[in-house]
Amino acid sequence: MIRKPISRTASILWGVSIWVIFFTAWELAVIFEKVNLLLVPPPEKVLTALYSLIVEGNFLNDIGISILRVIGSFLGACVVAVPLGILMGTFATAESFLNPFVSAWRYLPAPAFIPILLMWLGTGEGPKLALLFIGVVFFLITLIMDYTRQVRIELIETSLTLGASQKRVLWTVIVPAVLPNVVIAMRQMLAVSWTYLVIAEIVASTTGIGAMMMRARRFLHTDEIMAGILVIGILGLLFDLLFRWMHRVFFGYLYNNER
Amino acid sequence: MATNFNKNDSVKLVVENAGKTYTHNNGSTIDAIVDVSFSVQRNEYCVLLGPSGCGKSTVLRMVAGLETPTTGRILLDGKIIEGPDRHRGMVFQNYTSFDWLTVNKNVEYGMKCNGVAAREREQIAAHFLDIVQLTKFKDAYPSQLSGGMKQRVAIARTLANKPSVILMDEPFGALDAETRWNMQELMASIIESTDTTVVMVTHDIEEALFLGDRIVFFSGHPGTVMEDGPVEYKNRQRVMIKEEALDLPGYIEAERHIMALMRSQRQEIGG
Ligand SMILES: Nc1ncnc2c1ncn2[C@@H]1O[C@H](COP(=O)(O)OP(=O)(O)O)[C@@H](O)[C@H]1O
Ligand SMILES: [Mg+2]
């Protein structure tokens, strides 16, 4: 029925069944040898590959490095983007000054900077962190600026007519009002950060999940490559859940609708 | 139950030949109001009434200091108004609760801005929460409150800040009918028990007649004062209960008169 809700159980069943279909199709394709087993290993082989990568190999180390790269560069991007975004969404002068610059950078695809970053920053952590930073920071600034502009003018004006100074309005109205959306913006951009991480590690790295996948490619270990994809997916999901949880914990006042 | 409102016959607020021309982004201009003059006595409940779009909000915002008049001037206690400050507290039609603060902290907010000590803040907030009957909800967050309760928080927050004039822009316009008249009676009793001057915008005739000591009626576009005078049927008395107002002998005539004014303006706008 158009726009008619379905029950929660039905919704979950539908959601699970698409995965069941997917894995069954995969399994059947392997069993009936419709695919080259070298290129498409059966699902269970991906799991055993993951297990041996962790137990026998150094995969946990790679995962740890990847997570640190994402967190490190993302924190850097937040430290720059949150104050700038809030200032640009609050003061017309800040917006006029910075927005032409910020929007121009948004149109440049971050991977285009990889060659020059490698020349400037060598082959250590520098270029990877820089790529992740560039890929995220300008979008984050813009998102936060837009969310700041959406803080209702009546809230600001109420505060002014209660006697608040400009500075106090900024700190006690604009900042707390936009903060829940800042966390939402972070959640959205963290997913993008994972995308650039994989690019950075595949193109120019000997450590990390992406690098492990490129090594596996050399030895035709498709099961290990797929294990890498699986881990990246799971990590992305976990970080997303972490941010959802933080939103609920920090901004509980938004959730307690009783009337 | 009725009392005389004219405890002190001194002029509080003067609007003198005020005009406001807005300039749009594309350079075109619009005269929202021209040559508006009226004055409000101390402790008076002044209602601005008129068809929609005639510039009532503009006048109120100029008094608040949120807009500057293009021509003329506005004086509070003899001083020209420059920018918003604590002496003219505003209550908007849309909810303005600070969602991240409890009801109690919302009410304390203005006092905190103005350096009132914590102990005193607490006492004053408790007093005004009692007046608006929200003591039970002092530790709740606004998202747990109904629309009428949120508006009561906004009123308590403004009152607790002891402004010289309270400005209200259709404060009950978003509420359902029953909540609205409850709020109107609450407002009547608040004004009676606190020494405040109120300027309130409304387009609800019944509300204007029940609450107002004086009604300033605006003509349509560009807005200007068409009629200005005390609400006669109450004989300069205040009424606390709505039915009492409706039962007074002059009520129907007063209502009919204002409806005629409204209609004349509406027809002019309709062409
Ligand atoms: N910020 C603004 N910029 C441009 N025009 C405005 C602005 N605010 C109000 N106006 C115009 O001024 C006129 C009066 O508006 P307003 O004061 O809101 O009237 P009312 O409150 O009586 O409905 C309207 O024509 C409106 O479109
Ligand atoms: Mg209005």
C-alpha cells in the first residue's frame, strides 16, 4: 500500500531476507561452479581467512593503524571545522571572507592531491593524514555553517532582549543550539573519511587495512581481500553506531518527548 | 472582581512619527509603516491590533530594539531606544524555549546574563514558576512540555528578568482555543499582581478587548495608527475572568466597532 507503514517484525524479516538471498546466491554460484573459485571464494572461506589473518597474521595491527589514521585526521578536521563553521554561520563577515575559499576547495577531488602530497610530505603518515583531512574538512565546515544558520533567529533575539551580550548569545544560544547537528555532521563526514582512508592505503602505504588488501592481491588471496572489505564495513558501522549513541547520551533532552 | 489600573499616570513609552522602510536584497524597498505615533502609560496593557501585514510586528520589534526606525524615534522613560536590552523583554509567537536547559534554568537565563546571584535567581525563578503554575515541571526539559506550557516558560522567563516593558507578538496565536483563554486569564492575573507595562500584538479581537487597557488600531499597508484609545466598556477597570468581560454592557458594541474597523481595512486590501 502506498505510504502505509508495515509492522516492525515484517520490516525486520524483509531486511534480513535480502541478505539471505544474497548469501544463498553467492553460495549457490560457488557450489555449482558458475564462477571462478580463485576470484570468488565461498563466504565461509572469507571468514576463515579473516580468522587466520587475525590469529596468524598481523591484521589487528593493520586495523589499529587504520583506525588511528581515521581518528587522528578526523579530530584535526573537527578542530578546524567546528569553530570555523560556527563563525561562518554566525557572522556575515566571516562567511564573506572564508566561504569563497572553502567552497572552491570542495570542488577539488581530494585524491587529486595524492601525488603532490607524496612529494611534499614523503611516504610516512603525513600524506595519508593530509589526504583524509583535505577530503573531509571543507565539507564539514560547510555542513556546520549551514546548521548554524538554521539556529532560529527568535532564540537569538529572545536572548538579546533578556540582556545577553553578543558573546554570550554565541556561547549560550548558538553553540548549544547547533551542537546536536554538529555531531550529526561529524557522523556523516566520518563515513567519508573511511573512503579516503582506503584510497590512501591502497595507493601509498605498506600498513593498514588497505595495504593488506593490496598485498593479498599480489598472491591472489581474494578471500583476504574480501575479509578486508568486511572489516572496513564493520568498522564504518561501529563508528556510526558510536556517534548515534553519543548523540543520545549528550543530547538526551531532545529525546524525552512525553507529550 | 475588578481593579483600577491607573496606579501611576506617567508616560512609559513614546513612539513618535516612526516609519520603517525595508530594503530587499534586490534593492527594492517596501514601506512597512509610516508616521506611527502613540504612547503607553506606566502599568498599562496596550494592545496593537490590525489586519495582517500592517506592520504590528515591525512596531514591536522597533520598540524591542531589534529593528531601527527609518524615520521618527521611540523613547522609553524619555531615552531613545538603541538596540535590544533587558529592559524590553520579548515573547514571540513561536516557541523560544532553550531546549538544552531545564525549565528552571530557562527562567533563570536572563537573570544569569544580568549578574543576579545564584541564590536570588533561584528564589525569583521559583516565584515566577509558581505564578505560571509550572513548579512541578521545574526540572523537566522543554521537549517534555505542551505548547501552552512552553509559552508559560517564556512568559515566566521574561517576567523574572524584571523588564521595564514586556513585548508580546501574538503570544497565544499558536495555541488551541481552550489553552488560549486559560493563558489570557493567567496573563490578566499576572499583570494585576506585578507592576508591568505590556505592549501586545494580536489579531484576536476578543483577546484585545479582554486584556487591553488601550487598543491602538493599525490601518493596512503601509501601516499607520487609525484609532487609539482606552477600552471604554470596562470603565478603566480590569476584568480577570473572560465571561465577566463578555457580560459587561458595552462589550458587544466595542466588539462590533472593532470588527467594522477590521472589515474596512480588509476590503481595502482585497481591492
Ligand atoms: N525583514 C523584513 N524585510 C522586508 N520586509 C519586511 C520585513 N519584515 C516585515 N516586512 C514587511 O513589512 C510589512 C509589515 O510586516 P509585519 O510588521 O510583520 O506586519 P504584521 O505583524 O502586522 O503582520 C509586511 O508587508 C512585510 O512583508
Ligand atoms: Mg506579525
